[in-house]
Amino acid sequence: MKAKQYSRRSFLSKLAFYDQPNLAGANKSLVCIFLRGGADTLNMLVPYGMDEYYKLRPTISIKAPGRSADAVLKLNDLYGFHPKMAPLLPIFADGRLGMVQGVGSDNDSGSHFSAQDQMEHGESCKHSLGGGWLGRHLASRRHPRQTPLSAVAIGSALPEVLRGAPAASVIKSLDDIKLNAPAADTRVVAAALAKLYQAETALLAEPGKTTLDLLKRVQKLQQKSYSPANGAIYPDNTFGQGLKELARLLKGNVGLEISCLDLNGWDTHFFQGGASGLQADSIEQLALGLAAFDKDLGSVRNRVTTIVITEFGRRTYENSSLGTDHGRGFTLFAIGERIAGGQIHGSTPLLSHGQEVDLFGPAGLPIDFDYRSVLSEILVRALDNRRIDCVFPGFNSQEVGLVKRSIV
Amino acid sequence: MALNRRDLLKIAALASTFPLFGCEKVTSELTKNLGQTIPAKFGTAANSTVDKDFHLLSRATYGIWPGDLDYLKTSGRDHWLQEQLNPQKIDDGACDLRARRFETLWLDPGTCAEFKKPVLRDELVRHMLLRAVYSKRQLFEVMVGFWTDHLNIDVNKGDAIYAKAFDDYKVIRPNALGNFRNLLAASATSAAMLIYLDGKENRRATSDAIPNENYARELLELHTMGVDGGYKQKDVYEVARCLTGWRIHGDWKRGQVYFDDAQHDNGTKLVLGHRIAAGQGARDLDSVLDIVCKHKSTANHLATKLVSHFVCESPPPELVQKVAAAFTATSGDIRSMLLVAFNSPQFDQYPVSKIKRPFHFIVSALRGLAADTYAHSSVTEYLSRMGHGPFEFPTPDGYPDQSSYWVSTLLWRWNFALSLCSGNIAEVTLDLPLLAQAMGAKGVNGKSLQAEKIFAHLVGRKPNAHELEAFNCARKSGAKREAELAPELDPELIGLMLSSPAFQRC
């Protein structure tokens, strides 16, 4: 017992050494973009080289490269991008954008909520865990420099994925962060609030304290105005503006480690469209936003990894309302210096109607990689997490190859 | 104003016909005349723990309007509950004057389509907020909110907004305290729901078409049985088959719901082990509703949600059982379920265990201070900022009812409270001196009594030593700006009380 305690302590001290950030604000950072509603990634990374694709989607498929102006943008002999993904081509060519085919969870309920929750919690549907996977990641790396700005969600409510984080903030824009008291009284009001929330022991104690800390830190950033670098132009929508705020924080060296941003509107049961239409508009928002973000990050790009996930893919065949219903596997997109980009990992044969497990149950792309294998690889190799068993306890991760091994 | 009541009514009628500047002022005078004001004198809670009647009010209403506590104490809990559970008998004229001024609320979906979407959204949201603040039928409004979440429709999807007002006054409001099956039946054929969950796209399977399962799934998962309610994937598909053929007219009948036999799957179905014979057409819907409403998972799911909302977020199983039994015994009478919950011994055991959701927080602040507002964007903006804009939750599960979901909104709560009390929310006015006077918090007894009374009015108990200390340290700064108000009244101090942890709870 004694020996065990000793070894545990020395183990912990090692951990503390590894987790110490070199400089305040120079941490490696992960941006997690969630496409809410179950994105039809089959029309984003299009397997134009498979005849089956065109048979399954007579109306909503994207034409093979060269067939017309709005055809697939060729990546290799099998796959190409949706035409609205064009802004991301240079990042792919640069070897920093990579894709994994056939990612998904063991959740076959077909429910958005159940699948989103599970994916954000980072659990199996048979065994639920406390908090979100990014919350557990942050908790496993808890170090003294962690602040309310270590984890930021752009939006209006804390996403499930950040539950359990030692501190997290939810904002729409950086300028939002101030106290509406007459300037001269701000400090007095803040002091009184601090006193009131200090006495709390339950649910409100921690949020009270972190909100007050956050106010102080952001005040400094607000004093400078922000213009994106390298001529980056963000699209004028909530998603684009959210990415801009994230770039501002990342470059502001406030110790941002994890950020979350949602893009809604992927539940395309009805009239999804092809090269143009409902889904194409969403793809355009995503691609323009990510391209601007990548440009703007400039010199801090080497420490930022961005991933794009969704709760499930959609079925391979279109439905009678020219849309697609809930499926299973999806394509995961990732951008970063550490990403083995310029290539597509895994391969997914398309299934035809007859081959599907259950025609009326959630079918679609089969799953080759449990989503936790991909997330583990990102946390371990791109964010240097050394306690991955605290994030995905009991999970045996499988090699994906999406993230380059670090040179030790 | 030197006008009698009849003159005022004439002016109000005129003013509501023409949206003239000043119309709101006239309405405010009129509603004051109808009793929507601060009573001359009212009592506040006197104990150091939360008053039991205050607890009932903070769960069964959107917050205490000055005088509400006295009224409940005088009439008794049973009488008060009976009154609230029979809202049609409560005169709500003063609230109507403020809330019924919006023309698009009473139009059918086809006519609403003539309006711009932002106008429709604005009127819907303002109506919802004004009813919550001013209605005397408080429990009814709370239940309207509950069912609006339960049968959530995001007006940003497709053309749902054209049909949401109709859904509100034809589906939710007539049934909010009625029978659950009636509510569900109305919802199933509501144009807004058919748009939101793709029901209107759901047609029988043909060689190249498959039914759209979206609504069928949420009907089972969210509206009735719950995700673990025991239905199978196959049941979702069978329910979807039963509900094929419900469509919405275009053209001159735009927005009207009809049943299209040609698109309906008229075969035999098997739903949750019950066989539905072939050839029943539109009656398949009734069969589905009967099957799911009689299922014990539905009773249990609804009881769990109601108990979690009104009593405790980790619902005591024995109370859930009792409420579920009331559902089953009355075939879905909502009032009976509520009575069991409110009258249960468990009800009083969990005071202040919940955090108000942002809508509740804002409404309770406006009610507590008897604010004069017409719910302009200066107020509703705060709701969207906190992620709680009415009718805008994107997914069908409705705004979460768990406290932990909402705790990251503190900064906006503080800012709303501080701005409200210092008069910095446009077009909202308060009469703090009158309020202080009516609760006897003004004058002779000194400053600490004032703070105690106002705090007790807002949170149902006297402040503890720690809270008093915090208020005292803030008071020194505000002193210089008080000149025009009563000398001892500090608006910032009230803002701080509304920002305090105690006021976030309910």
C-alpha cells in the first residue's frame, strides 16, 4: 500500500510537469464545430467514382467532375468536394485538411437528442459517463493557469460536451462581456456580487465566481479593436462572426484551450437540394467560415486544431420528399498542422437498399471507426493529453491515422 | 387623469385602432384603473426561511406581483389553487388590454402569410411575455409555457411561423389545463406541427417513396412515452404509416389542414402490439392517440416531467407514481395531475431547489417590481441573449427544464437586473418609491429595514447577515445618485437583490 502511494505521487508529479503550459496563452487549442441535425456528409465529400451513389440519389446527387460548372471538385479518382466546399481546397492541397470516412457511435436510436448527447458525452450507449468528453479532457489536465476562458462556447448555452469542465464561458461576442453598472460603480457592484456568490455552496457558487473572473480578464482584450489578419473576410452570419470571435481570443493569448461552436440546420429530411439549395447554403457557410478562420489565425495556426463533427450521417438514398432521413456513419473533417491532411482516411463502400441492416431503422453509411477512436487520437497527439483513460475510460482506441504522431 | 372609466375605454378603443404615439400611455392609465397596480399596502414574508406560501407562488406562478402573497394567505391554498385551476372564472381584462393589441395573433395561417415573418415573431413573443407578466391566470400561463416546451415548435423552421399563432390559441391555450389526449390530438393536426416535424410530407410507401418518420418518432419519444418508453424502431415506422396523408392546403385555402386519402397508407398496422385494421383512413390517428395515451409509459413520462417542473428536479418516484395514477384514473386530466403534485407532502420539501430559467427570471423581476412594460425589444433581447427566446428552441425537445443547463447565464441576469432598476431598459418604467412605501419599507425605520422588506418581498425570506453585509457595502456607492428618489431608496441596491443567488432560485 505504501509503495503504491509513493508511486502514485511520483506519477502525479510527472503529470503536473507534463501538463504545465510553457507560457500563459501558448497552449495547444482545439476548436470543435458541431453540425446540428445530422449532416449529410455524403454530399459534402462525394464518392463520385461509385455508380451506386448516383443510383441511390437520382435527384440530389452532385454531378461528376467536368460534367458541369457545379460538379464535384475532384480530390482523387473516387472522391471530390461539393462545389460549395471550394474555399477549403487550398487547405486540403496544403496537407492540413484531412477526412475520416465512416465515423459514428453505437447509438442506433435515430434520435437527434440521444445521439447528440451521447456524442457530446463521449460515451457508449450502453454505458453513460458524467459530463462531456471535452469537460473531462479539461478536468484531466487541470492546472493552476486554467481560467474561465480556457473553454469557450460561442452561443447562448453551455453545450453538453463542456459539462464537467473546471471553468467554461458562453458568449456571443467578446464585447458582450461587461457589467451594466455606471462606470464608477462597476467595481463596487462586482465586489458586492462576489460577496453574495461566495456564500453559495450549491449550483451557483462556481458560475458566480467564474463570471466575475471572466469580466476582469476580458476587459483587457476589449481595450484593443480587432481586424482579421492576412485579408481574411468572415462571412456575415452568426457562424462566421463566431469564428472571428474565437480567432480574436486565440490570438489574444488568454489561455483558450477548447472552444465550441454550433452550425445548425443539417436535418435535411425535406428538399435538401444538390449543388445548390438548402444543404448547399449550409455547406457554403461552413466552408467560407473555416477558410477565413484558417487565414486569420496566421501565426498561431500551428497550435490550433479544428474538427467538424455531427451526431450521425444520413441515409445513402434520398427519400420521397427529396431529402434524406437519419442514418449512421458520417465523414469527420479536421484541419491543423498535426493533421495527416490532403487525404481521406478509411473507405466506405456504399450499401444499396437490399443490403441495409434494417430498411426502416437507421441505416446508411456503415461505421468503420468509433468516434471515440478519432477523438482520442486528436486529444493525445494534437493536444498532448496524457490521461486519455480519464476522458474515455475503458475504451480501447483503434488507430485511425488522422493525426500525425508527435516526434518525442 | 381627470377622465372617467368610460372615457378611458373610448380612448383605448380609438388608440388601439390607430397605432398612435401615446397609445401605450393611455393603456397604462387604464390598466392601473382596472387594478393592475401596486396596492396601497401589502405585506412581505417575515421569516428567515422561505415562506411556504411564497414557495407555492414561486412554482405555480411566474413570480409574485405586489400583494399576491397577502391574497394567497387570506384566501387559503385550496381556494387559491381551485381559482387558478379554473382560469376562465378569473377576470383578466387588464391583461387583455396590454396583450391583445397585436393583430396577427388571432389570424389563421393563410392570413398570417400576408405578414412579414419578423412582425409575426415579434407579436408572438411580446404576447407571450405580456401574458406572463400581467395575467392573473398565472398557473394557466405557466402551463401554457410548459406545453409550449413539451410540444415545441421552432418558428424558424420553414413556414411554421405563419401557423404558430394559430397553434398557440387553438392547440396550447384551450387545452393547457384540460385533457392531455385532446391537447395531443389538436397538436397532431396543427399546421405548425405538421410543418415543424415534416408530418405534411409523410405519405404512404410506394415503389419510390418511404414515409417520413420525423413526427412519429417525436410523438413517441418526446410527446408521449419517453425515449425509454418501450417502443421499438418498428413502432415508429408503423405510427408513421398511420399518420400518412395529413397535408396542408396551398392556394386560396392556404394553411388549412386536410386529410388526403390518396396519400394515406390504408393497410393493416401493428402499433405497440395493437392491431389497427385496414381501411380506417383518418381514424388511424385516433387509434394511435388512444394506444399511446393509454400506455403506462405516457402516464409515467408526463408525471415525471410535471413533478420535475413543479416539485423537484430529481423527481421522488413515489410522487411520480401518484401523479401518473391520477393521469390514468382521469384518462389524462391535467388539473388532476397538478392537484396531486401541489397537495403532496413532497411539494413543500424542495423550496429554492431550482434555478429560474431566464424567461421566469425576467418575468419575476418585472412582476416583483410591478413594472410598466409593453415587452419591447429592449426586454426581449435579453431573452435571446440568454438562449431562451420564446418559440425559438431548434430541436423538438423544447427548452431544457434542468437548472444546471441555465447557470451560465448569470452575467446577463445581472445586467438585466442592474439596468432595469437604474431605469436603463428603454420603455420600461418602475415606481420604486411607491413600491417601497406600500410595503412599509420607507422612512422612519431606517435603512436596514428597507433592505430587509424589499428583499423579503422579492425572495420570500429576510436576508441573512451575509447578504445584508453585501448590500451595505454596495449602498455607499449608490448614495450620490439618489437625490430625486426617496432619500433612502437605492435603485442599485434593488438591482443587486435581483442579481443575488437568492433571486435566481425558485
